[in-house]
Amino acid sequence: MTQKTNLSAGRGYLAIPGPSVIPDAVLQAMHRAAPNIYAGELPDMMPGIVTDLRRVARTKHDVVIYIGNGHAAWEAALANVIGEGDRVLVPATGSFGRGWGDMAAGLGALVETLDFGKSSAMDMARIGEALKADTAHTIKAILAVHVDTSSSVRNDIAALRTVMDEAAHPALLMVDCIASLGCDVFEMDDWGVDVMVTACQKGLMVPPGMSFVFFNEKAAEVRRHMPRVSCYWDWTPRAAPELFYQYWNGTAPTHHVYGLRAALDMIHAEGMEAVWRRHDVLAHAIWAACHAWGSAGSLAFNVADPDSRSRAVTSLRLQSPNATALRDWTENQLGLTLGIGLGMAAPGDPAWHGFFRLGHMGHVNGHMIMGMLGGIDAGLKALDISHGKGALEAASEVIATGQVSPDTSP
């Protein structure tokens, strides 16, 4: 009898859609004694960090930093421009779009949700109709998610701005780029985004703990007319600090700042266009493999249209036996952790086990993606899950040639 061998020893691979793989350079930058928070290198590096964050977001406008996760950035952004009784429009394409809307409702906003399901991008015509119907311009903001991490739907933010302009609607365009910044192409100023929120643990490659709100002068003017904003969330003193502690409204997340500096150095040494290109090619390699696997059996993309798929996360369906069995096998036998099917079904629902996600954001390269795909291929074979052949060949062809021509979904 052949003895079963466990092959999970060694460095594990966290292939979930955030927190993403942390570069050694970031870990090394953070592995240090606590610094002086009143003078010296830590305060001195902040102007450069602010400048380099703007370069990632492609904006000349303000950015402020909060100690907190992406939900903290949601609330911070809302607190500065949305008051009780204000009306907001939420075009939702997954759990996180609805979640941002729920937070706005919790702050007293009147939320109108246009739900486009979990597998399709926003329908711009429906949004345009809603804006044109708002002849009194009572909608104060649109809360849009660029890439919904749960569904992996990527929305066309430039097209959304065009729809708003065609309707001559003055609402703020507020965009969640938590999953997409530093992975999918995003142009804050060119696309006419007024407020953008993101966090450090995905494309920015830093352990969770910091979030960011970018805002332009239009949004700043709305803030100036707000009757009240809590002292902690108020972005005004953070955007123009006279002292180091004003960046944080208190003590800084010192070691995260060092990690962020190292991560920004890596991003700009590679170049934003090159970062986007790398994520594009690696995403297409993953899609090529999934297309091959899906040619037989039950594996399928959650998002059928390649133009609406994120370059940072891919959500997949697998019904037989199920995605949970595959995830358990790759983690326990190989040390490869795949993402759960977040938001696609309730955890107590058997359908919850039919979804999983692949994170391919931030500090990833060709051999890592091929290793992840090889691990999945091995799991499909080990569990006798029906699947098509040629997945690794298809992926390696994309990586070898750099060709990213559109594919079709299984």
C-alpha cells in the first residue's frame, strides 16, 4: 500500500484576496525597535509617503490616513460628507457594496440601493435613469465599489462618471478601491472621482491596520458645510497637519508606517503601469487555467464577462464535491490557502460550500501563480473532481507570451 504523504511543510502560500502576501522588505522594515514619534526619521518621512500615495491613486488631491481597516475608511469618508437624512445611491455588485450602504444607513443616511446581483457589473443605463429621475438633486453621493472583493466584479468607474455628467447631477462620486488599488487600473483625477477609500493590506502589501481616504476640492467644500464631524474622523486637520501627531489624531501606527514606506518604494521602483500590467497578465493566466478546468465538470467563473473581472481576485463556483473540500485539501496537504466564498451564500447554507476565491494581488509573480494553479490542479485530481485538462499548459502559455486576449468563461 502506498503511504499518503503530507507535503505542507515549508513556507505556506496565503492565496486569499487579502490580507495579501507581505514582501520580505516590508517585514524587515517593520522589524525594528520603536522609534521617536516626536522628531527624526519617522515624522520626516511623512511628506514623501503622502506624495507617493497620491502617485498610486493618480491624484493631485488630498489623502489622509486612519488607523483601521477598510470599514474604518468607509465610515471616515461618510462622516465627512454625509449627514443624517442625506440621500445616497448605492449601485451594488456584491457584499461590500451593500455593506457600505448599510454603514451609511447606520449613520442616518437615506440609502437607495440598485442591486445588480453578485455576478454582473453595474448597469449604467439604470443608474442614469435614477439620476435623471432625481430632478431635485436630493442624492448627495453615489457609493460605488470599483472591485467587490466578494464577487470579484470590476465596475467601470469612468463610465459611471460619464453617466453622472450626462445627467448633470452634482452628487459626489465616492469609490471603494480597497481590493483594486495597486492592482487594477485606477485613475482618480482622470475619472472624476471625488472621494476614494482604500486600505493597506491588499495591493499596498502591508499588514492590516491602516486605511486611506483621498478627496478632492469638491468633497472638501462639502465637508466645510457639514454641521458637525467627529474629531477623530475629521479629515481637515489630518490633510494639513502642522505636527506629526495630527496625521493620526494621536499616536501613529509606527511600524506600519515603516512598512508602508518600503511597500511604496517597491511599487514605484516597478512603476504603476508595470504593476498594472503584471496583475493583468497573471489574472489572464489564472483565467486561462480556469477556462480549461471548466471545460468539463462544475467549475465556473462567478463573473462570466472577462471585461467585468478584477485583476486582483477571482471568484469561482465548484459544486461537486464542493469548493470547501478543495480548499481543505490544498491547505492541509500543500500549505496553500485559498479564499472562502465570502458573501455568495450564508455560512449555514449548503450552497456556501460551492464557492471559493483566488487572491492574486500585490506581491505576486509568475512562479507563485503557477504554483497556486498547480496546487489546485493537484487537489482536483486527488479528490477526483471532474475537470478539463490542459489548465497548467494554458496558464504557462499566457505567462510565456504575455498575451492577454479575451477568453470565454466555462
